[in-house]
Amino acid sequence: MNLRGNSIEAVIWVAVGGRGTLIGAALGAIVVNYAKTVFTPVAGGVLLFMLGALFILVTLLLPKGIIGTFNAWWEPWKRQRVSANAVSAAREDGVSERTRRSE
């Protein structure tokens, strides 16, 4: 059993999926292991170099990983949608901006 290869793979899983979340590490493990399955027959001898390149690219291009990048994209959209829903709900309830300001 090659412990050194496995430990660096775990670091790559977390970097690819996203630091700070368990789901990020799990997603990273799925993505990296799928890529290993696809590329091992083609580039068996240089697979560790490819994993190293993947780590460098993810660190430079997706510093928060897949989950962190998705969350950074999702939060402003979600906030805007929640705000629009709140305004719509207030209108349906008969509450206007003028009524709120006078309170």
C-alpha cells in the first residue's frame, strides 16, 4: 500500500472539492477518482504528474474549490431572489414602503 500517494490524493480531493466542507471533500474524491479511472489507461505512468498539475490549476483558478466557487456564485443570486420574494410578499400583505417608513 502506497500511503504517500493516498495522502496527497486526499489533499487534492479537498482542494478540488472545496475546503471547509465535508461535501466538498466528498465531491473532490468523486471527481478525482473518476478522472483517475478515465486517464489511467491513457496516461498510467504520468498520472501522479497529472494529479500534481490538477492541484496547481485548482489552487490558481478555483482557490475555493468547486463548492466554494458554486457558493460564491449562488449567494448573490439567492439573496436577490429572497429580497424580491420579500417585496412581493409585502405587497400581497398590503404593506408598502410608505407604510413601513411611517411606523
